[in-house]
Amino acid sequence: MSEYDVIVVGAGFGGPVAAKKCAEAGLRTVMLERGERVGQKVISGLTIPFYGFIFGPAFIRDGNPPIERPADGIINYIVKDIETGDIEIDDTLKIPKPLSPVLAFGYNAYCQPFCEWEADRAVESGVELRTSTVAVDVLREDGAVAGVVTDGGERLGAKVVIDAEGCQGLLAIKAGVRKKYPPDVISLADCYDYEMSKADVDRIFGHTLRFCWGWDEQKVAPPLGYGNGLMVWPYRQSLHFIQDQCLKTGSGKVPSLKDFDDYHRNITSGLPWWSEEVAPHIRLRTRIWDGFEIFVGLDDELRGMPNHADGMILIGDAAGLESTELCDGVPAAWFSAEIAADVAIDAIRAGDTTASFLKRYDERIKAHPIIQWSISTTNRHDLRYAQENHDIDMLRKLVHDGWGLGGFASITTPLLRMIFDSISEDPSILSSWIRMFPRYYYNWAHERYGDAPGGRERPRGVQTLGHRAFAAFMRSMDRFLQRFSSPVAKAAAFMTPATSAANPVMRFLLPRVEPFYLAALKLLEPVTDPLSRKLVSFVTRADPAIFDSPPGRGE
Amino acid sequence: MGSQADRFPGIEWVEGAGDFIKIDTELCDACARCLKVCLADCFEISEKKARVRSLAGCLECASCWFVCERGAIDFNWPPGGKGYKSLWG
């Protein structure tokens, strides 16, 4: 008899989500983490896009995870000549004011506290957490995976092993489920973390990310579009700087990553806004790096590798689900973790954990609009061709389509599909979405994370007119969604097929509407800027209870 | 904590990681790819073979293992709780 129902290998972003769900279903669940403490071996996170939160695990969406700063947009610098300062800017991706920064397109986060917060929630749900434990091999019973062997020689039996090990995937290779990825699809992220006062981050960056793109000979970016020269994430009182490069370029060459030092030096000394505005106010806290799989989704053979076997399911990066564009695997890790847990629970209840039952996991992954979008986009991959040919028009377009407003020509359909799917499943999720953004902003502004809403110390909020209006609006909305749950769900389901037209419509509309939209944003700034400040003031001074998830949801 | 903490600020090492990266010198053809991708200078070429010089600064990224297409590098995780740790990833 198995000691456990489920063993989850890895307590990064995805592992705790799967483990928590299994434990909540009454399954005996253990989570193994190779680090001494959860999150100490994870380098990722950065901006976790909003869709990860709103479509992801309820305990995160309706909870209070530790975030470093809401992100409201990206400024892209296209560096044509760093010597002469010939730099173009694409800053079209931004949440419009007055919604920004309370409404964010993502949340910047350090991995360690975030993963630990998730793991704590899993432990509260009954998960047994074993840190300092490596799963070095799988146990087999009649050919099927039946548990793991730890580095201490312990043999832990389980009905299902959920592998959340990350891109290296050593356990899945040992289990014979997948093979080692080729270096062409692996990128090494070289990450610098700088301390900076909150006032300086607020003043210089606000809530906006800054990315740089350039030609090879500028030595501001790793060559041939296999990486970015500079991506800067503003955190609460620090900056996260990342450059990354694939371990093998198209010509078959393995690049010298020692050149990272040159790229870093060139761009930080050559970019006036960095050397003049940022450099005097920062202090290097750490430099750290890790490999991550970036283009697995674009290779048919690699994408087709199994993500499950008899008694085993792979999630997140271990299943090749890292985004090919945004270098962000967190949403897909969360989505796949929930699906894996659902399927594992069903399999264990049905007494059938064979691959033929667990293939439901693969079917749901293939039917997930956001996962499939995120492992299919090619703008980042194709940058190499623009750089190779010094094709500025192509570079502009790829940057715009990947990290500018043009991205809506590819994400709108999967996004709307997920919105309607979620509402048709449970209309009350609408009010959770509306509450999440101000709650996250409030938590960020007051540094209130970690505990369940009921356990947090609450200042007495200011009962302004806005406060009362918001509370009344949410009460009405909750009542409406409760009373008209069925027709709302039916309406959402009815709308779903129409979402397939959204991307083509955006492809047609965006180039025509974008100049007017951006001009209007600029023109309206004298009105929207003060309104944005008023919204921030309302959210940060309110009694946070009005932003908590409605009863019956979340923690 | 190893002396590498001075070289890499903000990172700590827990001793006892052992030889978690090994090179099969029979398979190694001294292509030096592992040297090119290792930011911690863990490798050296000696007698026409790559050798592990020191794993003291290794951040367990596995880049050496990924680029070794001859399969000469055996990469495993260090024992639980050993090796590097960071709060700022």
C-alpha cells in the first residue's frame, strides 16, 4: 500500500498549488523541496501577468500574496546606435490612467517569499512539506511510477507523482518520460538585483518596466536575438536587471556567456537614463543566474514529448510550458498544477492512475487557451532574423507585437475565451476579479502580506464617499451575480464561440485605431493623472475589508 | 558558508554539496563548451580534457550539462539543503 496518495516534487510556483488542491480533496500529500528553505533555489517570477492571477488558483487570487510592485506598462528601447544615442521608444503597452496603477497588467515578485507564501498555504491545507529533500529517482511497480527515492535513500510510495522540478527535468529523464532538452531551447538568465530607495524607484520608474533591444555589434544584447540586452523590473525598493541568452545559436555556436559582463557594462554605461539617473542611486545586492527553457513550445518534437506516464504527471517548466515570448512560466505552472491535481484526484478516486486515465491531463493542457497561446508565440524567437538583417522595420514590429500594444492581436482571443469560460463556470468570479486589483494595491502600499484576510491587522479605513460607493456597488454586484447566476453563465457560454473572431478583429483595428488611442491618452493626461492619484488615495485609505473576497471564496 | 560568498554578493553556500557534477573523460573531447557557458568558472581544460576545477561558486543552472551534447557531463542536484541559496531570485 502506498504511503502517500500524491508526492509533489518541487516547491516552486506550481508545486504548492497542486499539493494544496490534492490535500484539500483529502489526499495524503507530501511535497519535496530540495532547498533548505522554500524558494531559495528559484529564479523566475519577475512580472507575473494578470491573467495568471485572475484565471489561476483561487487561494492566490483571493488571498494576499507578497508582491514587490504592481506593473502598469513597458517602455521598450530599440537601440540602433548606442554611441550616438540613436534610440527609438515603443511605450504603447500601458494600462491607461486613471485605472493605472491600481489596475495592473502584472505584479513583480521575488520568488523566495512568493513560493514560501504558497507553500505555507499548502501546509495549512494539510500538505506535509519536506525541505532539504531531493527526489533522485522514481520507484516502479509493474512498470508504473509508484513513488520516489530520496537522496537520503528513503523510498516514498505514492499513487501519483506530480513532477514540478523545473526545466532541468532530471526526475522525468530518470523516469524515462522525457529527454534532456537541447541547448538551442535553453536560455541562461543573468540576473542582477540592485538596492534602491523606494522614493527613487517611484520617481524614476514608477510602475513601468524597461526593456532594451539592439543590434549585435552594439554589444548591448546577446547576439542574434537569442536574448535581451536589458530588462529592468522595478520592485518595492530594488531593481531587478536581467539579460539572457540561448545556450546555442542558430549557426550551432555555443556563445561565451562571459560576454554578459561586457553587455552589462556597455548598456549600463551607454544608456543615459541608466548611467545618469539610475546608477548614482543603486547598490548591487546580488548577481545570480539560472537556465530556463524558452523555445520548447516552438519545436514540434520537444512539444510532443509526454507530459504524463503511468503514475506520473509533469507540470510547469518540467512539462515544457515556459512562455516562448514573455519568458514567464508562472501562469502556466499554476494552470497546469491545478489541472494535474484535478486529474490526480479523479484518477485516485477511480482507482486508475495509468497513463490512459492521466491522458486527460494532456487533453486539458492542449485545450487551455492561455497555455497554448503562451507556448506558441514567435516574436521573441524571430528577433534573431531582424537582428541578423539589420531590419529595423521587422525589429519594430516584433517588439511592438511582443511587448507593445500589438500583442493584443494574438492574446485577445485566448483572453476572452478564458474570461467567458470562467464566468460560465462561476459568475461570482467577476466580483473576485474586481476586488483583487485594489486589494493587491492596498497590500502593496501598506506591505500587508501573508496571512488570511481575517487574521490581518486592519487599520480603521476612511469612510469616504468613494468607499461607501464601492462597498455598495460590490454588494449589489454580489447580489446580482447570485440572483442571476444562471443567465449570466448562459450568456457567457453563448459569447464563447465569438471569441475566435477577436484576434482577427484586433489585427484589423489596432493599426488604424492605435495612433488615435495613444494621442487621446496623452491629451487626457491633465484629467486622468489627478483622477489616478484620487483612485490611489481612495484604495490606500480604505478599510481593506471591502476588497476582500466574498464569503465562500479564497482563504 | 564558502568563501565564494565574497565573490558573489547576496548568495550563500551550504557546505556538503559534494561532486554533483562529474565529467566522463572518456567521452569528453575538450570542446570547452562547458567553460564558455559557466559563469562561475567551475571548469578547466587539462591534458586535453575538461575537468571540474571547483564547484564552490556553482549556482546549479545546469548550462554545462545542457551544452555537452556528447553526454560527458553527469549533472545531479546537490544533496538536499546543500549548495547555493538566495533570497533575491
